[in-house]
Amino acid sequence: MAKKTTIYDIARELNITVSTVSRALNNISTISESTRNAVMETAKRLNYRPNKVASSLTSGKTYIIGVLLPSAQIQFFASVIHALEKYLKSFGYSILLYQTNESLESEKNGISTLLEAQVDGIIASMSLETQEVSHFLKVKEEGKPLIIFDRTHDDLQHTPTVKIDDEQAGYIVTKHLLDKGYKNIAYITTKHGIKIFKERYEGYLRALEEAKRPINQAYSLFGELTVEGGYEGTQTLLKLRDKPDAIIGGDDYVALGIIRALHENKITPPTVGVIGFANQNFSEHIIPSLSTIDQQAIKMGKECAKMFLKIIESNTADKNNIEPVILEPLLLARESTDR
Amino acid sequence: MAKKTTIYDIARELNITVSTVSRALNNISTISESTRNAVMETAKRLNYRPNKVASSLTSGKTYIIGVLLPSAQIQFFASVIHALEKYLKSFGYSILLYQTNESLESEKNGISTLLEAQVDGIIASMSLETQEVSHFLKVKEEGKPLIIFDRTHDDLQHTPTVKIDDEQAGYIVTKHLLDKGYKNIAYITTKHGIKIFKERYEGYLRALEEAKRPINQAYSLFGELTVEGGYEGTQTLLKLRDKPDAIIGGDDYVALGIIRALHENKITPPTVGVIGFANQNFSEHIIPSLSTIDQQAIKMGKECAKMFLKIIESNTADKNNIEPVILEPLLLARESTDR
């Protein structure tokens, strides 16, 4: 039996997107008359028959997916989105982004805005302000898929999720410094109660305990996750009687501030070891190059895309009982800890 | 006479967004029954009367604006968008982003996707691939405002535009190096024919001519606008018999590559002067800190927002004869050229 013609075949034949084919077949007005005619002729010629189950499921499908994220300016998120877009594009989907800028009010508005824009589903990562998540339920009420990535929330534990093992990330940066012979390891992180930052810090404590190193309270600083936070934290640490010989920055920007403060005290890494998180695109190229953690943004984007397709193509009722995907963080050891 | 009640007053009274009020008054389905009732009661209590002219103009308004851009991962664009969002939010608008990833096909799809999502208008910056711009005309055909920012195109010269004076940017970085006493100034830029990069290079030539410096062809390198492009270009320049004593990078990433290549040859700026463009958020913090150009991203975002509001609120037929806004680039002189 010959393979059934799909809208993908029509798209390939005409060298247009699946989204355009879908819009033409569904008679949506943004398609030009000539494109619609070409699609209709090709559908007829290739003997295209809409699948009844599929078309009842996909009726009104726009092939637009909404992505709600804190900020596309944060490189980690930008990389996740790029990978997600690349993967879903080949299946005919377009992505619209909504940035919350870490505001809960804006996050609520974003959910409404994306639903109003008739997206087929939403892939989201929580703002720093979000404590309560009932606004996310609106997506499910409209019968549309919701996937949460990276920044998750305990109240959404039955929602399909893609994340990284953050406790492990904190553990491996600390373990790396211990393996390099650093003994007094400080940690400059954020005062916010966000789960991922808490988990990284717990990984730091676990590595120290495992190595039977004493926990020095003066070595844990909770400030802002910024260059200035790293700079000021390091100034504080350098005034201690027992100065640390290595400093972990809560992210690569904090690490930049640490390096600047060390420089002003005539210290260059790896004399004092410095390591960050997130592998920003400058980190490999500064002098000395910065050791950090690869948070697997590209893989995370791809896994979100695959999970989305799996949900939207499944006919089962248990589409929300999908196993979470948890990615492993990767150590990038560079000059700043290479002593 | 008492001031007329507007939808802004209703929004303030109920502590909800203007967008929500508009949706409730227009009976759009994504609003909950209780919110709709609250809006209706408040509208009645405050004696709200829809302005007939305004409501014919705004009928079907979604208070969603589409922004089409090459990539939110490019920090300059991210900053423009943040400023734009911040400004338009106070007028009740939400922003949806579409990234073209420098692809013309994706740009065409983006215009369709945003129009299909029922945006009130589009604010756009061209992809590197875009030579022909007829797909932008679809926005005007639907009677919706279109604003072009930063990366413009000659065929859209009657479209409202916000940009920076790029020729001047190239001029002032070169002038700065000459003023610092550098004599042999090289320039590593992109081989692509994009207008803004061509104009910057023309500014470089103008500054050299004005200073009566000879133009040495070996000092102009056209490669990739990446760290690797800067690194390889510098390796080439250091093999010349007359080595340059200053190098301009086409952007701050190119400058990172230049600094790395100099470092491998035991040279640290400002011994050889290095300057970039775009003031990435690492540039101020690396050692030595990098001189560069502030492209006024925040001001550009704000000017786009103001222009959009001006167009959408104007009743005149000449809404496309709006004067372009051209911003001045600002020199940020730092350690890498401070000799």
C-alpha cells in the first residue's frame, strides 16, 4: 500500500512551510489567493485526504508555539530558544516569544497574550518573582499542552518538565576545585530563594562534606547575581584573616567581578581559583579563560521540542504523565582553575 | 468640565492591565466572567463612554505588538526590546517576539505569523540575508503600522525608521585612536555587504583621510564577525612587515579575538590599541577593559515605542511620512586604548 500523502509532502512539493499549507487548507485569510490555489491543486494531484482523527485534533491548529521566558537577553535562555526553534521549524512550527523580565504580573499577562494569539501550546520557564502558579492552569483549561523548562515549581510537578541537575552542578564545580588542590573554597551566590540556586549551593556543601572539609560560614556570601555582587563579595573575602584560595561565582558575571577584585589586589587566577556557571559566550575568550559549567542549553531546547511534539501527537489521556527529562551538567575546566 | 473616563482609568481602578480592560469591553473570550463583570460595573460606575472615533480606529485592537528581529541573543537587540517593552507596557501593550536568525525565509514566515497572531502593528529589523523587502508590504496592506529599526533598507525609505549614525560611529573610533597617538590603524570587519558595517568602514576611511594618513590596504580585513575572525585577522596583521599599532574590531566579539591573538604574541592592550563596537555587557569588566561604542540601544527602543504610539494614535493620512529618528553613537574610552 502506498504511503499516505501528508501536509509535509505538499509543503515539500511546493517548497513552502507546513504552516502555510495548513493555513491554506484551513482557509485562513493571511494566505494569498495564488498560494491557496497551488496548495489545493497539489493536494488534489497527490491525492491528499485529511486524516479524520488528526484533523479533529488539529482543527484550528495555527502551528504557532508560545515560549514564555524570563529574558532572551540571558544567554542560557537564548540558546535554549534557538535550539527549540531550529528543531520545531523542521516540523512546520513557528515560535513567538514573550519575556516576563522576572515579573509575576508580566508572566500572567504573557499567558493571556499567548493564548489570545492562538498558540497551539506553551513552553515556559518561571520568573524569579513567581511563588504561586495558578495562572499556568489556564493553558491546561484550554486543552493546550504546557511544558516547563529549567526553572520549575513544586506545584507543577505533574506538568511535563525538562531541567538540569543543579545540585550536581554545584557539586562538580566544588569537586573540581578540591581535585586541583584548593582548600578554602568560598561561594558568592544570590540571596533570592530560587530553587536552582539553592540546589547548586547544596551541591557545594555536599562536596565539602564528602571531602571532610570544614564549612566556614564566612565563605558563603549571599548578594546580587551581578558583576558588582562578585566584586564586592571578593573585597569582603579578601579582608578575612583566613583568605579563601578559590572562589565560586553564582554565574559567569559574578566570576567577572571576582576576577576584577582579585586584579585590584594584584592576584590573577589560577593563583586564586575562580569558576562560574553557565558558560556565557565571553567565558572561553577572556584572559585567563574562565572555568564554568555547561548547562546544556542546546540539548534542553531540543528535549523541550521533542516533548512538545510527543504530547501534541499523542491521543492518550495521560499526556501529563510524561516522565521529566533531567540533563547532566558538564564541567568546562579552563585556565582560571588550572594550577 | 470633568475629564472624560478612559480605559486607563478603569484599569487603574481595578489594578488590571489596559489590555484586559480592552478585551473585556470587546467581549473577547480569554477573559474570565468575573473580570468581565468587574470591568463592566466599573465602566458604568465611572460613567465610561467609548470614544466613537477612537473605537472605530481601535476596534479589534489586541494591544499586542509584534517585534521581528534577527536574534534576541544579540545583546544590542535584547536591550532595544527591553526598553521598548518597558515603555509600551505602561500604555497597556504586550510584545510578542519573532526571531529570524538571519534567514530571509524565516523573516517572511515571521511577518505571516505575527499578522496571524493579530498584532496591532510590527516593529522590525532586517535579517542579514534580506535583499528584497516586498514581504514587509503585507503589513501595510493590512492597514497596520510598520516601523523599521537599526537595520534598514533603501526600498523602505518611506517607512518610519529609527537608526544610529553608523558612519559617524566608524569615524569616532578611528578619530579616538588617532588622538591617542596611534598611527597605523587596522580594521577587522565582515565580508557581508550589510549597510551598517559598510557605513562604519566608510567612517574609518573618512577619519584617516581627514588626518592625512595613508590608506594601507593590508590593514583592512574582511572576514567573519566572530571571536575567531578577530583572532585570525590579528595573526595575519602581526605577520606584516609594518605591523599596526592599533586594531579596530567590527564588534566586541571580534575585539576579544584580537586581544587573545595579541596575548599569544605577548602584547597587551593598550600597547597595541584595541577598540570594538556595541558595548557588550562583558566589555566594561574584562581586563583590560575594552573601549567601544555605545549604540544607544535603550534610546533606540524608546524612540521606536514613541513612534509607534504616535502612528497608532494619529488620524492623519500621512502616517508614513514620519521623519526618521537618527541617534548619535557615543564613544566609551577605556583601558584598551588608554596609553
